[in-house]
Amino acid sequence: MGLEANISMLAPGLRGMTAWLQNQSPQIPYSGVPVFPTQGSDMARNVDYLYFYLVAVTVFFTVGIFLAIFYFAIKYRRREDDEVGEPIHGSTRLEIIWSVIPFLITMVMFGWGASLFYDMYQPPQDAMQLTVVGKQWMWKVQHATGQREINEVHVPVGKPVKLVMTSEDVIHSFYLPVFRVKKDVIPGRITQLWFTPTTTGTFHLFCAEYCGTKHAGMGGRVVVMEPAEFQAWLAGAPAGETLEQAGARLFKQFNCATCHEQVAGARGPALENILGRSVELQGGGKITVDETYLRESILQPSAKLVAGYENVMPAYQGQISEEGILQLIAYVKSLTKEERKAAQK
Ligand code: CUA
């Protein structure tokens, strides 16, 4: 491959870095440090603080250890050829100190990191939902209200946004440095990522997992808008079917309702309220129903049968696109909502 081709492949990445640098915002603490992108979400601030703590601990001990090495090397240097050092028999007090202090320091890293991790992996219930399908080499995004985008995500500021993601081909990784969130997008699995943008603007989006020749070009932008502006944008973009409507259409098209009825003796399990529920599997064991399990059960129903049902469902592998599956799942989730609504009446 020629040098020029190599450089042209690098170009999108370099443009991305430039865009980052331009996004530096002086009013946000630390964001003036040139290696840090803008802090575009609450999460970003917390991730940065944890990162600074790690850097501070590392610098403190690196400097301390090096200074001690030089100090002791000079202070206890051999002064005469036949000089023999005094034997050391250890110090319990010293050993306790240098065990307990690092233990506490690392436990802070663990506790702090774990709590951030839990925040990151638990999207709020009221989050606005978008689906993302990665493929070589683009990001296909669809809003719950139906609007589609490619390599762009428009979101309102100040509202939690949840991305439900999967891949059509290989492993990609959806990375938004400004929000300090990143999640692998994996074929055969449905992963989630969420953030609450705190500043309006246009920010870079990357694929952070090498996925083939044009991986470096698999980027895009996230446009964070004022809520009113966002509503205007939504109204202006062609919507077509909402996610749920598209799912309902597929549900009908594939005659899912024939078996998945909420009646006694139905051939398939009822789907109302199914997400998040724990079900017994044929042959023992339990599984908590999540998006990935629903996906598998659509494509390969025999893989994990719910106890008490026969293996009669046809496999839909190759008949439904990844986007179609996300739409079907959105529809199944809406069944939950409707039942909840009915229960409240
Ligand atoms: Cu997709 Cu790298």
C-alpha cells in the first residue's frame, strides 16, 4: 500500500483529533488540558476525577520511589573497599505500614471505579432510546420516533439517552470521548450505553475497535441540541414508522401472535412484561430475559427453550435484519408498557 493511501486512511482520525482540540472549553475544569476532550456529561466529570486520582497516585509513588533510590544510593554508598553493610532483620511496623497504606489506596480505586461502573451500566428508566447498528463501515441510528441517521446522532441536552446496539458483521465499539463512554458493539449480542449530555455542541464519535480497512473512517458526530431545537429537528426529519410500529408490523408479518398469545395453552410464552423477568429453561437452569436472549430466541428458538413449551418455533435466522430485531424488541417492550398502563387504570 502506498504512503498516500496510508495517509488518507489516517486523515479521518487526525480530523477527529483536531475536532477534539477545537472542542476544548475553558470554563469546565481541566478541559483546558490539551489531551482531554470537553466534559460533555456528568459521567465525564466523574470519570476524569477518578482518572486524575489514578495519575496522582502513580506520580506520587513514581517520584517518591525514585527520590528514595537516589537518596539512599548516595547516603549508603560504599566508602571503603572492604566496607560491609550492617545486617537488617526487618521491621514489622514498617511492613504493616507499607501494606496497609497501599491497600487503602487501591481499595479507593476499586470502590470508586466500581460505583462509576454501576452508574455507567444502569441506564435510567426514563432514558430516551435510540437503536444503533454497526456495520463495516458505518453507524446506522434510529430514533424511537422513527427518524433514521447514518454516522450522526442528534440528541437533546440534559436528558438521559440510551443506545441499544448490535452489529451486522464484526465487533465494533461505539466511543464518545466527550461523554467518556465506550461500549463494544458485538454481532449476536445486544449491548447498551447511556449518557446525559450537559453541553450543546457537535462532538466526535469513533469506532474504537479495529474492524477492517476503513475502521479509521468509521466515525461520525453527535449533535447535542437545546430541547426545543431538537424537537424542531425531529419534526423536520422524515420519520416514517416509529420503532414500535415497525416492530408491530414485523410481529404481524411473521405471524408471531399466532403462538405468543396471553392465553392458557398457548404454544409460545406470552411476551407481555417479559423483559427483565427470570424464566425457567427446559432441562433446568434459569435465565433473566434481556435483549440478547430475545434476539437469540427469534433467530434460534431451540437454543434456550422456556420450560413447558415445545420446540415448534421456526428459526428466523437470515430472515430478519439486525435492525428488524431491534424493532421487534422495541415492540415487545411496548407490550410491557401497555400492560402496565392497563394495570394502573
Ligand atoms: Cu467499526 Cu472499527
